Amino acid sequence: MIKCANKPSVIKRPPILSEMDYYRLLSTIQHEKQRGTTSRRRLSRFRHLLKDVHMYPIRWFPVDVVSMNSVFELTVSGDALYIVRLVYPHEANFKERKLSVLSSLGMRLFGRRTGDSLRCGQLRIGKILYQPELYDQFDL
């Protein structure tokens, strides 16, 4: 676990989700519970995160928010830049940089805005390169 010596005051904002992502994620929790591939503790933690979200209709969804299947830049320690896609658990693939929303990092990233920092400033969300809501691609 990373501890911050000079921890900046962080304003905790609830994640921002589209209505469609919200309901799909609830369904994903049920599916993962049935499959038994994800720990109940992790699923419970994720369900708790979903209780406190700001939901937007798809047509009004902000373009600077990481949504499901978004492709975005992730800067690590100010140096390394990675292009990452946030995906559902069954699509996760480390080599292809497809990050499961149920992973620890995925839970921290979903619903966050461009420029947000994570892990004491070691990770920063850069530009969003692709967001399904922006292109009316709701079937992903």
C-alpha cells in the first residue's frame, strides 16, 4: 500500500456514470457472483461504490469522464504514459492493456475525470481518446 508523506487534501467526488453503465455494472456484479470468479468482498466493495454515484443520461454524459470501454491515457509517476481501456471483467487482458473495472485500479478509475490523480499523485488520467457515449455506441 502506498502511503503519502505530504498527502494533499483530496476532495472525494462520487464517480460519474451513465445510466446504461450503471445498470450494466449491477448486472455484472450478479453475473460475477454466480460465476464465483471474483471474491465476494471485492464485489461488495464495488456495489458499495455504485451506491454513491452521479448518474447522467447518455446524451448528456460529460466527455471528460472515464466510462466503460473508454480508451484513455494513464500517466504513471509523471513519466510513463500508457493507453488503457476500461472493460468488463470477461474482456480484461493485461497484454492488450484492457483493465477490468473490478480490479483495484479499475475501481479507482471508473467515473473519474481527465486530470484526476490517484495513488498520491503517482497516477494521472490524461486525455480520453475514445468514449462510446460521445460516438453514440451504446452496444459495447
